[in-house]
Amino acid sequence: MGTYQHMHRTEEPWLGLVPDKWKPFRIKDISQLSPALSGDKPEATELCTVVPMESVSENGQIDTSNLEDFDLISSGLTNFEVGDVIFAKITPCMENGKGAYIGNLPSRYAFGSTEFHVLRPAHKVDGRFLYYYTYNSFYRGYAAVNMTGAAGQKRVPSRFLSSTRVYLPEFSQQSRISGYLDKICAAIDETIKNKHKQLETLDALGKSIIHRAVTRGLDDSVKLKESGVEFCRLVPSHWKRTKLRYEIYIRNGDFVSNKLNDNGEYPVIGGNGFMGRTDAFNVDKEVVVLGRVGAYCGNVHHLSQRSWVSDNALIVESIHNKKFLTYLFVALDFNSVANKTAQPVITGTKIKNTYVLLPPSNEQSQIADYIAFENANLTALKDNLNDQIATLEQYRKSLIHECVTGNRRITENDLKEIGVKLN
């Protein structure tokens, strides 16, 4: 692995240096944009692959498991076949890297989102190389600047994509680069996948720590009793069984949109957490905030400063330890018992009618401190994993850019070292 001896600077603002021997082309010169079906039109009952935008990942993976009879597929969808390259043209899918090289299909034809550009490579270009070229984050950044349309509906025009200048090495070198990137990117993706699994494990561990602590306490030798509630079967015998209505006071937050102010003194908190700032406050004591509606229904936040709590959340006051109640509400998972309407809703009445087991106040404080300490350790581990994932993702992007622009030279020995067989 190394660099080419002779490089020159191109006129393309996103491209920079390329090897002198690489030849310039427009994408329209080396591929067909929006190609027609290569063969006969499918019969009515011929199975075809259907690929909506959500079936294409941001790292080149594509789900081709959805098959339908041709006559059941909506007309006007974008057709593509094995060997084609798809490129998401709409924001934010384009910027996020949605696209793929179609290496195989379970059917003769595929039909996908109308928000895909399709490129059918000609003999001068390796399809996988073209995919990596268009996936290149530097190119996508340049494409984003050249999008047209209204905010939220901007698209990469066909004219811009077809006129993109690419610099190509010999076909054999393109295949060599593609084979190298296939292998290395797959290894990076697998590593990232495993680190996400570790994050999921840590999240599950965090929930387990909270549930165990708020239902069993910290003393494993304590005498237990039947709780009489679904939430947990056995609890310490000295804990009090009670309805929350006797232990808390609940009120709604207040509408805030006309009060938002970036320079405001007080944070605005909703079911989704921090929403902005304002010059007013409707909470001036330690409270628990509980999301009451929509996707954030059941989310729990602990507040200990003057704040404005929005109308999509409930404000919970109590004489009990607020941090302990926060963890207790997390374990109770109120979202699971919310009213299952189009917009999930949790009511104050349902919360107040919930049975819980409460330890004495000093034990509540000990439990809350213990969970906070364990959470801090887990957070540090998760932050480290997220940093590793970000580093790997950035390396993947940089590697692709360097390889498809010739700033990193891939040799036959490089392929042999990573176990890629040469044709």
C-alpha cells in the first residue's frame, strides 16, 4: 500500500489530487442514468424485488427479501437490475450515504423508491468502484451544495449527477480497489455492529441495575415478602405497599412555543428532555418530569433547578427522594401501560393508581446514590464505545475517499494480505 508517484490537482472542488495516469470521464460517459429494463417486460405473475428507501442502509447494504408479483407493484417505481448502482437523491438520505451496488437479486428485476437515481455501468467502469465513488462522503458533501428544491425536499438533479467528473484507473485497478474496500469496509462494519451490540448490553445492564435496586434494595440478606403487585414479586419485608396517589402530586406542564428564547435564563424541558431556553419558569423546586404523550410518553427526567416544563410532560412533586422516584418511574416503564391510541398518552390518573413498594427515606437516598454511581460507570463505558464507533466511521469514509481518488494505492500484495483472491 502506498501512493502514486505522480499526482495532479483537478478542477473539481471536492476532488483534489488524482494520479496523472487516471483518465477523466463524466458519469454519463461511463454509465447510463435511469436505464430501461434490459430485457422483456415481466409477465403479470413474475416475481420482482421491491426495495423502498428504508430497505437500503447507509453503508451499502440492501434488503432484497421483499418479492411481489409484477402486476401488484405500483407503477412509476424506479427499476434496476444486478450490476446497477443506486444513489439516494433526496435529503437527508443522500447526505447520510444511502445507496448500493446491486451485486445480486433473487429476481430478474427490482423496483425501488422514486427517490433513487440508477446508474448502469458501461464497460469502462467497475460497478463497485462507481458505487464507492458516488458513496464518497466528500462527493456527497459537494452534491448537497448542488441540490435543488424546497427545504426538506431538496434533491440531487440528474443533470448534476450525470455531469460529475470521475477519474478512472485501468479496469483491473478499479476491481482491485473495489475488492480491497469490500473486504476492509465489511470488517469495519462488523466491528461497528459488535460495538453497537455492546452498547445494547450496557443499556440492558443499566435497566437491570435500576430494577433490582428499586425492587430489592441493596441488602441481599434482608427478609423478603410477597409484594402483591405485578411490577415485582418479592420485596424487602419492611417496605411499604401503597398507591402513588398517596405519595405524589401531579400537574401538567404548560405550553411554551411562544416563550422560547435562545438566550433565556431557564431551560425548557419536555418529554424528550431539553427543548430550548426561556425567560420564564413554572418549576422552582426539585421535581420529576414524565413525558405524557407521543413517542416520548413515559420518558423520565429529574429536575433540580428552575425550569419551564412543557405541556407534553407531567410534573411530579413528592416528599419522597426525587432521584429515587426518577429511577422507580424508569423501572415502572409507564410507556408500556399508556393508552394505545395513534398518539400514546399516559394520564395522571393511571400513574396515581399504580401500586408501588417504597423503602424508608434514608434507604431511598442510599439506593439513588448507588444507581447514580453505577450509571456513571456505565455512561463512561458507553461514551468510550461511541467514540470508538465514531472513529471507525470516520476512518471508513476517509479510506474510501483516499482509495477512489488514488490518494492511497492498492497493490496485489495488499489484496493478498487481507485474503482477497485475484481473478
